[in-house]
Amino acid sequence: MTTTTNTTCTANNRIQAKEGSRDVQPCSPPEPPLDSGGDDTERRTPEANPGLTVYYDGGCPLCSKEIAHYRQVDRDQRVRWVDLTEAADELAEVGLDTGTAMRRLHLRKGDGRLLSGVPAFVAIWRQLPGYRVLAWVVERLGLIRPLDWGYAQFADWRFRRRCGDGTCAVDARRSV
């Protein structure tokens, strides 16, 4: 008599064998890692999460639409969204001037580190339901650098278009 085992997945995606079944069901892929650096700070619950602060150009219609979408998805408010056109003082506190901040999306992690471009997007996606898998795929396939190159091309074009005359529409009176 041959005994077969069936594998089932536990909540933490460890395989447990059950005696007497012919079908072997693999575990679903593990939840994507939240921080490739091996530190668990981004795995914390929203209350304990030190948080991310995203600096985006609220004067850019495309940027505003994308951020509005992310804000809707961010039901747990894991990310703080800052329109840089209203926050020149805060930008200065984190070491960004308005011109630099307007060129690319920037993000400040809870530990104070700044990210920009695609690494910033990946950090955002790690926090948002429905986007965690995208972050995992981009990291696992080694796509951050090539996507960041493409994003830099687009961001430079967008910046030239928005700020072509050397000035950008930033209302310093509304700085926080």
C-alpha cells in the first residue's frame, strides 16, 4: 500500500503534509518582501509604521491624478502625501530644493532616507494593497534600474514642459 501526502499551506506559507491524499497542491507564492534590505520596518502595522512621506508636484495634472489614485488605495493611511507646491519649508527641512523636488517624485522613509524615481514608487507600492505584487515583480526581475532610466527621461521632459521658462508655478505663500 502506497501512502501519498498532500501539502497545504499555512498562514505563513509553510508547507504541511497531510497523509492519504493523491493531489499535491503547491503553496501560493509567498507575500512579496516589503524591504529588500532585510529590515522589517515596513512590515509594521499602520499604527506602528514610521511611515513614508511622498513629495509630488500637485501642479502637474498627471502627477495629481496618479497620487489621487494612490491616496484612494491607501485606506490605512500608511503614506503621508505632500504637495510640494505647498511645502517649500518642509522640503528645505529634508534637504530638497523646490527645483530638484519638482524634477522627480521624492519619498522620505521613516528613518529619514530619501528615495526618488522608481525606487520611490516601489517603496510606495510596497505599502498599497494591490500594488505589493507589482513592487515584488519589479524588484525580483531587476527592473528598477531600466524603469528608472525611462522614468528619468519622462520626468525631464515633463519638467522642461512645465518649467521651460526657468520658473515653475509654485505658490511660496502657501508653504507650510
